Amino acid sequence: MAEVDRHKRDGHVSRRALLQVLPTGVVASLTGADRVAARTAEVNPAIVEHFAALRSVLVESDNRVGGAAVLPTARQQLGHIAAYRRTARGVLHDALLSTEARWAEFAGWLSDDLGDRDAGAWWLAQALTMAQEAGDVEFSAYVFARMAQRATDAADQDRVLGLARAAERAGGSRKQVQAFAAVQRAHGHTVDGDIAAFRAAVDDAQHLAATTGEDDHGLGSFCTTAYVSAQEGEGWLRLGRPRTAIGCFDRALKEWPEPYQRERGRYLARAAAAHAAANEPEQAADAALAALNLARLTRSTRIHRQINAVSHQLTAFSAEPAVQRFQTALATSPPMA
């Protein structure tokens, strides 16, 4: 999950605030002239703060309305960051490289949510290379965990556990990043059907998530106890225990942070899948309909695909009024771009 950077903790950064962190002569970066500025003037270290603040604004927008309108801007800003990085030297060069890695991971996240997994994989690989080149241990650990997260939905599920362990070996010190890696380790154990190891990894993740401050908005801050509960639900669903999964999803959704609307839609769709697997069509249809509304709002291809899967699960219950309402809404929903 992309997240708000620690530089702008509440996620609401005004244009005036962005301008205040820019060095003289670099205001043009908001109008597309970064490449020229980078070639003609010494790079001011304040530009790193500027890109962190700008990314925070875009992450907040993505959380609420989805990535369709955000990804073009992210790609554009990646070009600007690269132009400054090519001019900078020393510590500032590495800081810009680390910044570029964070933006590349963000572009990968957006690409995945919009259904372009090839682009998502490419951006994530770029992020890992840049983070390691910059010596950014914390972000390297985070990107390994993100790679494990993606592998759970791909043909390479056998790599989930290895990538999760790579994230843990990377040596990140942030509890949230460690919790995120433990979640991926839990998913790796579900691939092997190892329930005892799955439970132990979930317990590790919950403990780590619970020891972090609620006002921490740094790397991995999305990995709250509610997030871990939702991920536990995913694991139980994969292990063929939908009723246990339902309890986890219910617990997570009750505590879900308001800004993360797109992710709320994702876990409503997964809760719907669990209800359908447990032969509870009315609850499944209601959850799927709520997820559909958020998929429309955020233009999330990923959520829409999960909802389509639930629709297939509910085929046997087409006479149920709640299922009919859901199927009608899905049939009239505009296609995702």
C-alpha cells in the first residue's frame, strides 16, 4: 500500500507549503521546467523535501479517488527527479536516488491497481535497484516485502516466502516495515499449507503493528493492526476457512482508517468472497455492492476484478433478492479504463 510520507503527516499539503520548500529558481518544477533548471543551476537540497511533500499529496489523492488521474503526474515527476539526480553529487545524489526509488515504487503501485502488472513489476524492480544503490536499507526491505505481496497474486507463489525472508534479512529497523514483512511471511506459509507457521507469523505481525504509534505516518504506516487482521482474513480464505476469514475481515473493516477508501473497497470485496464461500449469499451480495461503489469511485481495476469473481461465486444464488440487486448494479457499472 502506498503511504503518506512523514514530511507532511496529515497528508494535506497546500500549494503554498510546496512552494515554501522550493529553492529560489526551482518553482518551475511545478510547471514542467525541472530539466532545464537542473542543467543550469546547482541543485538545492530543499528539492528533496519538495518531492516528498508532493508525493504525500498524490498518495492522499490515490487513497481517496484512485490512481487513474495520479499515475501520469507520478511518471512526469519521476522524470524531473531523475534530471536533478543526474546533476547532483555526493550525499544529495543519493538522497535524490532514494527519493526516485520511492516514486518508482508508487508508480508501480498505481500501475498494479489500474491492471497493468507488467508496468507494476518494472517500476518495482527499478525501485529496488535504486534503493540498494543509494544504500537505503529501510526502503530496500520494504520493496522486498512489496515484491512478496505481488507474488501472492501471481504464478510465482513459491517465491512469496523467500521474498518475505529477504525483506526481513535486509535489516530494516522500522516496526511497521518489519510487520509488513511478517505479513508476507504469513502468506508464504499459506502457499505451503503450514497453518501453525501462518499463525505464528500473523502473531509476529500483530505484535509489531501494535507497538507503533498511531500518529506515525512514515514508511509502512499503513501496516496497522486492522491491516494485519485483513491480511489474516486473506490467509484463512486461501487456506479454505472462509468463516474464520469473515471474522478477520469484519474486525479489520470496523477499525479501517477513513482516508484509505480504495483499500476499504478491496477488503469489502474479499469479505464478500468469504461470505460466498461460506454459503451466505445475502451478506456476500451486500458486501460486494459496497465494494462496487468504492471501485467506481476509485476506478480500481483490481477491486473490479475481485467483484467479478464474487459475481461468479454467486451464480448459484441468483434467485436471492440481494444477489439480484448486486448483479444488476454490476451489469450497469461502466467498464474500468
